[in-house]
Amino acid sequence: MVLSCNTKESKYNILNFGASPGTLCTDAIQRAVDQCHEAGGGCVTIPAGTFITGTIELKSNVELWLDQGAILKGSEDLDDYTTNFRKNGIIYCFDQHNVTVSGHGTIDATGTTFYDTTQNHTYDEYNRSVTRQGENYQPLDQFSTDGPIKRRPKPGMSLTFYHCTNVRLMDVTIRDTPSWAVRFAYCENVHVRGITIRNNLMVPNSDGVHCTASRNVVISDCDISAGDDAIIVTGFALEEESPVYSMDVQAERKYGNKSEYSENFTVTNCVLQSRSAGIRVGYGQHPIRRCVFSNIIIHGSNRGIGVFAHDLSDIEDLQFSNITIHTRLHNGQWWGNGEPIHLSSISRFEGEKAGTIRRVRFRNIIATSENGILVYGDDEHSIRDIEFDNISLRIVPGREMLSYGGNIDLRPAAAINKQLFSHDIPGLYALNTDGLLIDRFNLEWGEGLADFYTDGIYCKNVQDLYIWDFFGTANPTTHDGRRIRLENSSYRQK
């Protein structure tokens, strides 16, 4: 195991290997890591000061420690970053064990340098004509003040761990990453505690902590602001844009997750902000199961909690409890439309069936949002056994209500007309669900809402529906709202 660093006695202080503040220190830092690893392990220390670096390859039994006042600053020259199967960022770790990044210093990835802050990042992914606003939805000649800004060639994910066992990321601050801040892929036994991530909220795909096809992961006591999802559990294989995966990728490596599952996640005591989802579970070819999220604040986000079965794989056995959520509609090309909670099962691959979401519990949730709760199954019975218990939701108007509101956002979906489309907004809308319990649901409507905010609860093609202790009404400013609207559904009461 890697021992805690004693910086006063550190044998592998990077200054002893030729590093100098204000200069490019990649080679010096790498020499320190290599010698530490070859000697059986220990602590490589980054002292106070600003040290510029490209890609550092972290190795087994090495702890990279950043002293108070230390800044590991990403180079602005792309040539200083290495490439394996994709471009790397500042720290790259592949098929290693017992590795740690810790301390009270900062990793500053200088990510905004690789973006054009005067232009928006846009791409063709939806049909404007099926949105409520039609061709006026996100006009191309208008700069979106929420971003995202236009990307240029850039380094890869800032801290990446592939096929690693026993990984710790503790206490450090990570700033301004050009892509995902942290990725754990095919990793096992991961502990993330006390880190702070401060990304530019205008930068697209600048995720916080993103775990793909990993298992036995604990994330606690973190404060994350990210230009994309903040904490993410996905099942992505190495080739993310294929509908299938091969276990050979994992079998070829010595360390990391050898199972087919992305599983056994505990996330607690975190504060999250995102231009997309504060918490995202889903996408990716590997099935996901056994995840617990508790004692979390999500604020200023485009979506609160998202669970997405958009691949062949299933998602099951999730718990979300004691969570406070604030979401709003954002302008620009961000996924999400202000939902506090979103579950959807719809394939992102043409001709493929989406997986099933089942056994998901939401308990003790307080939310203020500009959209309702969405449970959307594209096929019959693709979402099963969902429970909402003690949910308080207040839906309020915002500055983008008329410009972006009144739509359902299912991106990514194979059918372009189902990516983003006009739809009325109930307090809770459920479609194609088998087994839905709504117990102690408190719904309030703010003043001045558009009339596309409609019913209190709207269930369509929902079987085994239970509604107990619903305290709410239809939106008072709509023309034909109902407290509870049912279509091919019936519910039981206590």
C-alpha cells in the first residue's frame, strides 16, 4: 500500500530531479515517478510553486502529493501531451495498482485556453421543427450566454485511470479541465474523498468524476462544478460508439475490473453543479447495478438526477435519498431541460433495443425546478419498479421558459425526432412503466407559469400504479389541466 506522504522527508521531491517553478517540468516529474516506482513505491512531492507539465504517467505504488500552494499547471502546447489510443491529459495511469493523487495543492489544466470563448459549440443532433419553438429554438445567430463555447484541438481527460486496482484521489483541487476532469475506466476499488473541481461552466464535456465500467467505488465529501455531468456512472466500453463490448479488453490487463458490471457505487456528502446532470447513471454497453447516492446538494444545474438506459444494457438497484435539487433551463446546446429527476429508456443505436431500468428508489427529495419529473419508456415495460417516496417539488418560471421550455429532451436517441421535441409538462409524467409507486408527493406551482405546464400527475401506459398521499393540483394557469390524468392506466390508493 502507498503510505501517507511526509513532505519534509520526501525522497522524491521533484526539485531534486530538476523541476523548476515556472518552467516545463514533465521530464523531471516523470523521472521522480519512475525512480519511486522502481524502488518499490513511495511519495513523489510537488512543493509550493507553479510547475508546468504535459502528460505524467503514474505507476504502481506511487503517491503523487501536492503541497499546500503547489500548482501543477497544464501546458498550453498540445505537443507536450502523449497519445495512446486517445490524447492524454496531465495524469495518465494504465494497468497499475496502489496509486494515489493527494494533497492540498491544485491541478490547473488551463482548459479554457483550448476554446474559442467568442463562439458557441453547436452540432446537428435534433430537429428544430418538432420543438415547441420551431425554428426559433436556439437561433444560430445568437450567442448562447450559458454556453457551450466552441472547442479547438485540446488535450484529453485531465486525470485518467484505466484498468487500475486500489486508486485514491484525495483532497486536491482540480481546475479548468478541457475535457473530463477525472476518469476511472475498468477500475476496481476506488476511493475519491474531499476533492474540489472548479471547471469553466461554459466548456462542453468538462465532466467532474466519470466512472466507466468500474466497480467498488466510494465518492464522498466532494464539491464539484462542471460544464457537463458532475458525478457519473456509465458502462462505456473502450469503443464507446459501438453497441456491443468484449470481455477480452479486460482479460488482457493485469489489474482493474474483471467483471462485466459497472457496480457497487457509494456517493455521499457532495455538493454538485452542472450544465447537464448533477448525477448521471447510464449510457454505455456494460450493465450497471447497485448504486447508492445520499446526502447530496445539486444546485444551478440543467438536470438534477438522470438515469439513462440508452444502450442494450440494463440498469438496476439504485437508491437516491436525502437530496436537495435546484435546476433551471439553460440556453445553448446542453443536454437536459431543467428536470429535477429524469429516467429514460430509449436506444441511441438505430435498430437496437434499449435496456431496462428497474428497482430504483427516490426518497426524501426536495426540489425546485423549471420542469417536472420525467419517467419515459420508449417501449412497453422498459421501466419497472420505480418508487418516489416523500418528494417535494416546486415548479417555477425562469428567464428561458418561453425560449426553451415545453420540450422533452431524450438525447442521445437514435431517432432524431425523439432527441428533443415539444410536449406539455406535468409535475410528474410517466410513460410505459410497469410498477410505479408515488407516496407522499408534494407539488407546488409558482406564479406566472406558461400554460404548457399542465397536470399534477400524468401516467400513460403505466401498470401496477400506486398513488398515496399526493398533495398537489394541476397548474392553475393552464386551460385543461387535471390533478391526476390517466391514459391506459389505473391506480390504487391506500
